[in-house]
Amino acid sequence: MFNSPKRAKRLYFDTIPRHVDDYIKHLEKYIDQDESKRLENPAWHINTGNPPRPEKGISYNILLNLASACNTDDPEILWGFISRYVPDASAEKLPALDHLVNCAVNFYNDFVKPNKKYLDVNKNDYAALSDLQAALGQLPRESNAETIQTIVYEIGKKHNYTSLKIWFSTLYQILFGQKQGPRMGSFIALYGIKETIELIEDSLKRTK
């Protein structure tokens, strides 16, 4: 409500990830804002004038899709991936991120897992995913999110999806069983190139 108090809101469970990530962005902006801008920042109001320092880490949306890809309700499994992506990360050092990890597990169990619906893979999807799998296989394991994102874009353009939005929605539905998802480059960098190749392989096996 503090973000845009004069606008109507759609308040439903599937808006939670976006609002959580918006809040994190407001916390990050707060540090560099002058006094007048801070008073306009929702984080100032939510925290009664004393916002906590933000923790640089991972978006809530990516945590949700990591839980979905791993199909797990164990926070320790998610931390295994996070510590590989963020050096020296731990629940003790990053308590706010640890809280988000546990929230992501709860959200996944309550709202995502019961409603997963995987998209059947058609011929064009099969060819695109096979190309993506092959392209990822050529990348060094330490490739960054931007490099990976560029490759995902190029594969979508190559296979003539009506828009890149359709391509990414198709990826989310095939890989995660849901219509919305994270920035794929960031997700793959976190989840791992090898693990993503295996995820694609498992998804292609579901095709009829």
C-alpha cells in the first residue's frame, strides 16, 4: 500500500513474490537517497523510519523457482545452491536471506506444488530446448548470468516464437510447471549449468 497508496491493488497470493522483490529494491535504494526521497520510500514507512540495511543476495522470485526446480521443502538444499553462487553465504551471516529461503519453501508448498501443470512439448519447443541444452553444454561452468541470458534470448529468436515473452513463458511452463518465472540467466547461474542441462533433459523425456 505504501508503494502507491492512491492506486487500486490486486491482492492475491500470486502477487507476493513481486511485492517482496519490490520491497528489497526499495531497501537498496534507501541507502543512497537524500532525506526528502527517503520520506517517499515505502521502506521508511514500513519500518517506522528505521529500515534495516539490505543484504545483497538473491531475489525472492529466483528462490521460489529454485525450490520448484529442486522440488524440495528442505531449506538446506536451497542453501547448498546459494552458497555456491554467493561466496561465504550462510544462514548465520545473512539472516534476512535465510528468512526469505524459509518463506520461499512455505510458499512453494502452499501455492506452487499443488498447482504445477507442465506444458506438453511440441516439435518447435523440443528443437528449441535441445538447442538450449547444447548451447549451455558449450559454456564454462563459471559463466555469468548476462552471458547465459544472451544465449537464452538468441535461442528464442532462432526458433521463431511470436515474442520473447512467449518463449520465456514456454520455458517456465515446461521446466517449472508454472506460467511465470525468474530471469533465466540469473536462475541458471544459481542453479548451475550442469543441473539445468539435466533439468531440460528430464523435461524433454516428458514429451509424447
